[in-house]
Amino acid sequence: MTPALARQRRALLCDVPRPVERRLVQSEGGCGLVMTLQRWNPGWSAARRQCWVGRLVGAVFALALVSVVLLTPGAVRAEFSGVDYTLTNQNGADFHGQDLANTSFAGAAGRQANFAGAQLHGAILTQAAFPEADFSGADLSGVLMDKVDFSGADFTGANLSGVIASGSSFAGAIVTDADFSDALIDRNDQRALCRDAEGTNPVTGVDTRTSLGC
């Protein structure tokens, strides 16, 4: 018997009622009477009992696994560890020097927000708006910043290595001494940034123009 047929048979044993035997008895009045008699089948009953025991053991195991996950600290839980600022209004907010690694600012509004010197490694800024925000000296490495408005933002001395910034706007942004190594940005933005890019990142030692592929 193939594994598939075996599984199908076990499912039938658990879910299908015990087989019955039906006989037609003719009464004296000529009317038909259908009698249903249950046929005793020890093999069938044993198989059903084995199936339900298996299901009970599986349920107990699943409950034990859930208990372990709920009682085990951080190691087996989701990796997200930052504060969730998704879809919030952070216009003019002051985050300078703060540890915001792995924090979500997805869809947030942060015009002129201050992130100078902040630790934002691995953060999520998708579809947010940070026009004229200050990211000078910030660690933005590995940040997901696609479709973000960074127009007029200050990235002086910032580390943007490995960022994903496809669809974002860097119009008028300041990138002196910034590191864009392995960053994914649109070709038009790359060309525009190269016009004014200069300097060397003080932390990584990477030349800004080289990191942009100018």
C-alpha cells in the first residue's frame, strides 16, 4: 500500500461511521420495511481506536510546543525588536543620537525630523516622507527605504551602505562624506547625487563618489 493510500485509509477510519448492514424485510401487508443493523467488526473498531489515540497524542504534542514558544524568551520569537512608528506623525521629532535599530517608520511623516547620529541599522522606512530631515552622521546601513521622500534631507557623514532605496527621491539631498556602498538606488538619483557628491565617510573611510559609482 502506498503512503498516500495509507493516509487516506487512516482519514476514513477516523471520520467515517462504522459500516452497517441493511436488509429488506417483506411484511404481510406487502409494505417494505428497511431495517438497519450494525455489524460488529473488531478489526474496524481497533483501527478507529488507534487513529483517535494518534490524534490525541498529536494534539498534546502541539500544545506542548506552543507552551515552549510562549515561555521561551526572545530567542525563538520574531526578530523585530524596535519601536513601531508605522504610519505615525513624526514631523519635527527629535531622535538624534538614539538607538533605533530595527525600528519601523514605514509610511510615517517626518518632515524636518532630527536623526543626527542615530543608530538606524536594519530599520524600515518604506513609503515614508522625510523631506528636509537631518540624518547627518547616522548609521542607516541595511535600511529598507524604498519609495521614500528624502528631498532636501541631510546625509552628511551618514552610512547608507547596503540600503534598498528604489523608487525614493533624493532631490536636493546633501550627501557629503556619505557612504553608499552596495546601495540600491535609482539611476536618475545616482546621477543627480554624483553632481555634488564629495568627501570621505569618517567611519568607514569610503570615498563618497566611489561608493555611488560616479
